[in-house]
Amino acid sequence: MQGGRQKHRKQFHKQQVKRSKAESDEIAAIERALAEGAPPHGINPLALPPPAAEGGEAPQQPSVAAAKRFDELPISEYSKQGLREAKYFSLTAVQRAALPHALCGRDVLGAAKTGSGKTLAFLLPVVEKLYRARWSKLDGLGALVISPTRELALQIFDELRKVGRRHDFSAGLLIGGKDVKEEQARVHGMNILVCTPGRLLQHMDETPGFDAGQLQVLVLDEADRILDMGFSATLNAIVANIPRQRQTLLFSATQTKSVKDLARLSLKDPEYISVHAEAAAPTPLRLQQAYMVCELPQKLDILWSFIKTHLKAKTIVFVSTCKQVRFLFEAFRKLRPGVPLRALHGKMNQYKRMGVFYEFCEAKAMVLFATDIAARGLDFPTIDWVVQADCPEDVPAYIHRVGRTARYMSSGKGLLLLVPSEKEGMLAQLEEAKVPMKQLKHNPSKVQPVAPALQALLSKDGELKEVAQRALVSYLRSVFLQPNRKVFDVTQLPAAEFAYSMGLPTAPKLRFLSKAEK
């Protein structure tokens, strides 16, 4: 028995030595390839001409800057296996632009369209940097990935598990809505942490022995969104608690002044990667975008008719407020359109939101009523339609919403409903941003009125009637509070007629409407 154990230990030790030697050889080869094939500083690899070998023939193995597939990159076999198993083969534009610089250890400031595949553009360099440093659990925290929302953090973590499944790194998720003490018990010894800013700073302040002193890589994803949510001071405190000698990868859909200020504080000689600059439009080319102008009281009829005629589609319907989401979900569910319905908004608790998210991801056909909480960062696979039932506050909000479809290499369709008072201002701003739109006109003979059914429903259901009243008030208030006065004018909205279309007998008297009319 004892001899058998010793024999097993010797075999295991030999395997470990052999593996260690193979890894060392691979790391040396990767570092040579990165040194020889690194793109010039200040150059977007997408702009480089394809290299040619002697005699004008294409080289057998492209340089890192010319790679178009993951298996052409100088990365570890562990990462290549994880990518193959996750069925990632070809590089997207943002990956082709960012990975050559990021894999070489340079700081990157990336601007990319929604759904461009940027998650892999920062996760792969994180995993590879730690692998080449022979990072182990004993080395502690090597990388931080900061995301604006819990949902996005969870998605990034799931993606990390796919790409890094063959590596030996430990990874953890620090997000609000979970027990802090439970996280504190597990956080020590984690090599990679995916987190939201507030929860990370809480651990830095409160968790005994939390140590980021050896940090190799900092990733800030959706940096503009993080700042929009009021985390500027939190980010500054986090950056002050980590080493200056690190690699930083910062990705942002928009390059606002606050993002540029953050970049100046956290990045050193960054490579600026913009995929927007390579494209004529800020939305994916495979995305078909249209708008429809309708009177406000017609909006629910058109929405109901759309759902009834797209029963086999996977659709997200965006509205302005949580109360509207609740009303549409509750009312339409009771009217049974013939397709599953779900709701997603910011007032739902974390577990319920994630349950809805995963249910929608797995469904073949479903309608999801949502506020903008679902518009930013969440990666819903294979969505057929994005319907913006309410006008977004501005062009970036439109792009973030419609970006839920036509992600990566897939196609999709977007429909924007505008009331007459919104048409001129919103279309002018979309045209200025080079968003391609075509007009659709609804056929009145094919519209299925839903108002009579809603009136019958609300007359029997007092609770739903209250939900409808709150939804009406919240929508009108949201329009009243919009700063974009070239698009939004609450005084132009027929409140009484809209109330009737929702199944309500009258619209309540509202002080803010009286103020707006003066």
C-alpha cells in the first residue's frame, strides 16, 4: 500500500515537472512572438496593411497585429482550448484592434460599439498576463475587473469561466445583493476579482487583510456608465489603493469629458482604440433600424398588434419607467397574447432580475418589457427585435437600447415609436449621429385595438387600475423631467386620450402638467 502511494507521488511529480517545462517553453515562445510582432505605438491594427512574406506570399503565421482568428494569436494553449470550447473562433473588429496592444502589456483606452465583443478584448489579456507571470493562488490578487452593474459583472464572470477554464487561476465575484461576510471569507487567495465599484471599495475598507498590492491588471468596463452612476469618487479611491505599476484597460461606449479625465488619472501612455472611427454608423451594419410615428393614444394598440404578429420572435420592449413595465406586463399577461411575457426593471431584487435574465436568454420566443437597466451591458443572445415604445432621452440611450440585438455577427431589427411632437427633434439628432433609419407606416386596418380589452380588465381589477394610474403619471412625469427640450414637450401630449387608451376613464390632475402649461 505504502509503495503504491510513493509510486503515484513520483508519477505525479514527473507529470508536474514535465508540465512546468512545457509551460516555460510556451511562455518563452509567446513572449518572443509578442516582441517580434507587436504593432507600432499609436497605430490601430485595423488600419495596418496585411503583411506579406518574401516573394509576395502571405506568411504562414500572421503577426499578432495581423491576426484575424484566435488560433493565430500568440496565446497559451490553455486559452485556445477554452476559446474553442466556447466556440469563439474569429476576432471581431474591437478584438483585432485592442488585443495586439493589450497582449503586449500596453494600457488601452477603447471605444467600441455595443455588442462588439469587447469583453474578450480585456479578459484574454488578463488571463494571459497572469499565465506568463506564472501567477498562482499563493501570489494573491493579480487582476481587478470593475463593471457598473451586478448583471454585467455576472456576465463577465461567466465569460471568464469559459475562457479561463483550462487555467489554474482562482476567480471571485464581488457584487451588491450578496452577503458581505460570505464574500470576506472567500476573497483571500483570489487571483482575479470581477466586481462592482461600491462593493470593491467596501472590501478594501472593511475586509481584514484585503491586499491589492501585487495587482498586475486593472480593467474598467463601461467606464462612462460607471461615472454616470455617480461612482467617480469611488473609482478615485480604488485607484489610490492599487499599485501605479500595472496595466490598465479602460473601455467605454462614449468618450465623455469625465471618461477622458479618468483616463488621464489611471492610464499611462495608452493606445486609443476606436472601432467607431472605422465605421460610418455607430450601430452594427447587420441591424435594420426603423421608426414609426403614431399618436400617443395609438401606441398601446400598435404595441399589442406587434406582439400578436411576432409570436415566434424574441423581443425586448423598452419603456421609460418601472411602473410602465409593471403595467404592461401585468395587463398584457392577463390578455394572453400567445407568447411568454417577462418584466425587468431596477426595482426588482437582484435574484429576481437574474432569474428573468437567464429565462429570457434561454427562451426561443418571449417578450421582455424593460427599462434602461437592461439596455446597458447585458448580453442577451439572439434577440430578433428591439422595440423602443418610448422615445429614449438622447442618441447614446437609443444606441445602447438598440444594441441589445445584432450583437457580434448576428442580425437584428429595431423599431422606434415616436409621437408627432418627438419626431422632428429626435430624427434630426439621429441623422446627425449617422444612425441609418427608415420610416415604417402602420396600416390602420391591421392594428388590433387593445383599449376595449384593457377597459374591461381594469373595471374588474381595482389593483391593476391603480397600477395603470401610476404608470400613466410616471410616464408623463418622465417626459416633463427630460432635459432634451428639442425632443420632449409634455404639453403636446394628449393625457386624457392616452389614459383612455390604457383602460382608464380619465387622467388624474397633475401639478407638474399645470406648471408646464403656464
